[in-house]
Amino acid sequence: MAKRMIRNYFSLLLIVCLIGLSVYTADAAGNTWQTVGSAGFSSTSMVDMSVYEGTPYVAYQDNMQNKKITVMKYNGTTWVNVGSPGFTQGQVHEFSLFVSSGTPYIAIRDMSLGNKVTVMKYDGASWKNVGSTGFSDGYADYIALYVDANTPYVAYKDAVSSHKITVKKYDGTSWNNVGKAGFSEKAAECISLFVDNGTPYVAFKDSAEDDKATVMKYDGSSWTNVGNQGISVGAVGYPKNAIDPNPEYVSLQVSGGTPYIAYKDLSKNGKLTVMKYNGTSWVSVGNPGFTKGMADYSTLFLEGETPYVAFKDSINNKATVMKYNGNSWVYVGLAGFSSGFVESISLMVDNGIPYVAYRDATYRGATVMKYTASAVPAPVEPTPPAAPVTPVTPEEPSQSGFSDTSSHWAREVILEMSSENIINGIGNNLFEPERDITRAEFAAVIVRALNHTKTNSSNPFSDISPSYWYYDSVLAAFENGLITGYSDGSFMPQSNITRQEAMAIVVRAIYDDSASELDMNEVTNILAAFSDRSYVSDWAKTSAALCIKEGIITGRSGNTIAAHENITRAETAVIIKRLLQKI
């Protein structure tokens, strides 16, 4: 009995220590996803988040309070309750959190009132009902809350109206329908709500259009479609009859009257697609189905006109965040940055800082992380070996060039580098100039350009093997001092390479000792011409300045270095040509 008690004591001590740990996952530049407070700070199966002026708020179904709702916020040191824990009257299995001007609101499917909708807000002392409790006419599902100019709106699937969508708003006294109740053509699921300067929009999975996505807005008198009805190529969310599907939403954001949606795209094997309405039609933002694997729990957030997405990545079941840089979707930090499996993801970007909240399977509770620039690189979480990608047969362009580069700004350089077998097409007379290049591909390109070969059979990397097509190229680049791996012994060959990482490699190819070529005053003066110079990592500043001085890098969009953006295949061709002119 004594031994069992000792084992139980140490097991409990280990759990407490683990819960108290902060988790860091750093990219090669030392930029980190960092836990806000402790990981797994609550016991929950569902979580939602809102951030106001740097303060994250989290609502969750509290397993310690009989599955009632608890809201907490981070006070800069620790997570503290907002009002009493478990403040709802009964159990809640669906809820939506919104913080408006520092005031938290929550909409719930109130099981104590026949699964009708109740909205509450925190008045600084306690949680109060906003209008009547259970104000929907009947059972509500897929509840979404938005507060615009201190006016709360809710959208939901309305069982009384044949499971169509109803939107209500609170006028200060009572809840009233916005337009008619049940305004969608047929039943709706996966509902999102956004109110843009008094104009409500909804996005949903439309059963009238074979489960494709539809977006509607209220024009002051009635609900109308934004563009065509059923705008996605195929069905969205989980297919019909899926076993235990995740609660997928058609995530909606609106910026300056332009709506964007993100959804799990069944026409792309469940990968993520983002679309926006250009005033005439719906167009894809970047490539449709741009994620590497199937995306679950996907959510969209706009900062200005920059879309961000967060999702559970089926490749490793961890959290991944991406943003659109104007040309392509790029990772924000490492792909799969969470310490373990995730569920129920929320995303917000506050003053340029992305935050994610999720149900953390490692701790069986809520975890919040934010992405920050770190002066000192944090430890890198070990990553399983990446599966090798089988290369396509190198293809020369036709006499008229690759079919997808005919009007591209780098067309001539691409043709020249391809004709010299330095960087090749991908088949079918295509080059894919705007596709991000991986670390393995970049190593292969620069090794071909410099005629380097592998001479040593020793392999320093844990995640590549001789059976991989890029094995010799990566080792040749390593032996010649062009590349290094990560602190955990990996190389991460299938990860994309950032512009500042590429600059560092190019500088190593030109100089034996790049640090001696410029003093810090010169570095500062050279980088001063670029508006985003402060975002260049300290370790990369000299390399960036040298590349600019040598004319190898001229910047993106005139006066930006875009150090943390991924480098494209076209940009790679151009900098390799310029490199060859310097050596």
C-alpha cells in the first residue's frame, strides 16, 4: 500500500509539473509559438476564444462544473475566472464567445430551456442575461454570435423553421428577427455570422445546393445571396453519413464589404480552400485545397485584407496556422506547432499577433498559444521523418517556354536556369513559378548550380535517408557549409524555406566568412531602406544586407524584404542566376 501511495504521489507530481510547463515551438529563425500561461489550464472538451487589446478570453464547457460554461481571461501572469465558474443555469453543449470593447458576451444552446438560445454578458461583477432567456422559438443548432457597435446578433439553425437559418438582434429591450425567420431556401448547417458596419452576413452549408457553401447578406429589407448560391466547387464540411464528424463550419469574415470564406473542401479531399467575393463573382484566394493534408476544425480570421487560417492538420493532428502573403499561402511558424493532438480550434489576430486556442489532447484541457518574434531561438520539437517526395522527371520547356510562365515577370530567367538543368519544370510543360520551394528542393537547386557533390557517406540528419531522391544533394550542401539542420538533429526537408533562410545560404556560397564583410553600421544603413527591416531576425540581418548590397535580393513590393515569407520557385531561379554572376 505504501509503495502504491508513493507511485501515485509521484504520478500526481509529474502531472502537476507537466501542466505547469510552457510549451515553445520555434522555427529556424527563432520565432515561436508560445503558450499563454500554462498549457491545459482547464478541463474541457470544447473551447472558444476572443482577444481584446492583447488580452485573450476563453470560454469552455467546464468538466469540473457539470459541463456548464466557464469564461477565463489571461491577466498577464495567470488565467483568472471572469465571474463565477460554471455560471450557466444548466449544461451547455454549444456556445459562441465574443468580446466587444472589453465586455464578454456568450451565446449558448441552453439545455435547461429546451435547447433554445440564451445570450449573456459580463457586467464587471457577474454574468447577466441579455433580454429573455431561451428567446429562440425552438431548438437551435450551429449557434453563432457577433456584437457590432454594442448590438448583439445571433444566427442559428432553427428547428421551428424547417432547420433553416434565423438571425436575431437585440434592440436594447428584446430580441427581434433580422428579416424573416428561416430565410435560407432549405436546411442549413455549419453556420457562421459576421456583421460589417451594421450589415449582417451569414455563410453556411446549403442543403439546397448539394451541401455546397452559400453566403447571404441582409440588405435592409431582405436576405439576398452574395454572388451565386452554392459557390464552392463541391460539398463542404464532412460528407453525409460520416461517422462521428467534427463540427465543421463555413468560416466567414468580412473586410470593407468584401466577404471571405474558408471551408473543408470535399472536392479537394478535405483540404482547405479560401474564397472571396470580388464584387462580381467568388474567386479562390491562392490555390484551392492549399493545405498539405485534410483540414479539420478550420477557422478564418482577417487582419485588414490579410487572411489567416488555423486548422487541425491531418498529417500530424496538430495545430497549424497559415496566412496569405498576396501570392501564396505560407506557414506562420512551424506546421503542426502544438505539442500534441488538438480539437475545437479558435483563431484571432490582435495587433499583428496571431493567437490560437484549442482543446489540447495532451492535457485534456484548453491551451492558448500566440506567435511572437524571439530574440533567442527556443528548443525545436522533434518532428517525425518526412516521407520522401518522388521527383518528377526533369522537363525542358517547349520552344515557346513553360505554359504557365508566358507572362511571368521571371520568364526569361526561368527559361535560362531550366535550360542549364539547374531548376526544372514539374511536368506537362508547367513550372509553377509561384509555388513555395521546399528545403530539399532548394538544396538540390543550389548544389546543381555550384556543381557540388557528396563525398562523405556520413549522414548528420535524423529525417532523411539514402532512399530519398534529395539525399545526395542535401548532404553535398551540408558538406560544403551551405546548410545546417535544426537543434533536434532534423533537416525538415519538406518544410518550405523562408527568404531569409535562402539569403543565408546564398551568402555562404559567396563568402567564406560573411560576418567579416560588413560591420553593423553598414548592415543598419543598408536595411534602413526597407519598411519591414525590424522583422528580419538578428541572425539573418548581415546575410540580408549582403544580398541586398550584391544585388541578389531587391525586395518584394518595392520596399519590403519579406524575410519570413517563403521563397517561391521563380524567386529561387532569379537569385540563383544572380548568385552565379557573382562567383
